[in-house]
Amino acid sequence: ASAAINRYVQLGNALNATALDAIGTRYICLLNTTELEAIHPPSLKLVSLDPSACSQETKNLLYHKAKEAFSDQHHLPAYYELILPYLGGAPAADLKALSKDDVNMNISTFVSLRRDSLM
């Protein structure tokens, strides 16, 4: 799977919604930095991914992609639900901004946050 994804990206293809849907949560953690950077941010609006089992670096990169994808909705109450699967990569400043929006975070999400961001 990793070799097929790598070849797909090397051929100049973007990781759009169709590609991400095919990759899915099962293989999202296999993506390297170059492949993660090839993700077209608006595509994250059309797929459901759970990067919770991925490396911290992958979570960080996916969080920034998701933040960009949902940036037009950051002022809406639904923003928290949209960005929720990617919060494991959120920096401290973004968590602080979310706290001002009175989000109701469950304990499993809280324990998955970056330790350095919480401190």
C-alpha cells in the first residue's frame, strides 16, 4: 500500500478526496511527509479519517491540513466537531483559542492531545 501511494504521488497526483477515501484510516499512517504535504486540504471536508494511531508528526501535519480545510468555518459552532479527529496535532495556541469557544471535550480526546501543547 505504501509503495502504491508513493508511486501515485511521484507521478504528480494530488491526494484528493477520492484518493484519501481509497487510502482511508487504515493506511493514512503509512504516508510520509511528502505524501502528507500532497494532500489537497479541501479534500478533508469530503472524507472521514482517524489519525489517532499515527505518529505525532503525521498528526501535526494532518491537523494543519484540516485547519486549512475548515478555516472558513472556524467561527461556527460545528467547527469543533469538524476538527475533532485532527486535534491530536493541534498546537497550544489553537487549543487555547478553542477553549475560549466553550467546547465540551471528552476525556478520550483530551488524553490524545499533544503533551507539549497542554503544558
